[in-house]
Amino acid sequence: TIHLVYTFHGPKLTPRDPALQARMAEAHPVLTQQTTMWKAWVGFNASHSLGAMMFGLVYGYLALAHAEVLFRSVFLQSVGLAMLGSFAILGKRYWFSIPFRGICLSLACYLASLVIAHA
């Protein structure tokens, strides 16, 4: 949620060099002229935040309100593990330490819940 707020408010996710942001607002990706690199940057950050929030809300809800559905479904467990594992790989490669540590903690809690549920 903090990431989503920072996407639209304040300087936390803006370049330190104002000229870079201005250039991103002018430059188009090769894919299309219908957006700019700055709009794509904002959109990617917002959709990333919303996706992570949706994951947490859906899996948290299932774990608390419908545990039998989640813990009896190899498919749902595998999708959750793949998603968190993918976030961990992305975090290691592209993010800084705080979000990477957070996703590793989430992954560890998720794995622990699977171990406990199947014990």
C-alpha cells in the first residue's frame, strides 16, 4: 500500500535527476507512441502495487475464511508459491533490500503455513 501511495504522491519513486523525469515524459517506448516512458513507469508501479495487494488480500482471506479450500488445492498452493518465488527472484535482481527482505519474509511465512497445514 505504501508503494502505491508513493507512486502517486511525493518524490520517493521519482528520479533524483529532474531532467531524467522530463526526458521520460517525452520519450515513447518502441512498442507504441500512445504512452511515454514516464506514464509506463507510473502505471507499472501502480499495477505492481495493486497486484501485490490483491495477492495478499485473496490468499489472506482464503487462509482465514476458507482454509480448507486453500490447503486442499495443490493448484492454489502452487500458484501462490510461484508468485512469491517470482517476486523473490525479481526482488533479488532488481529491487533494493527493504522490499526484497519483505518478500523473503512473506515467502518464509507462506512456506511455513504449507508445512504446518500438511503436517
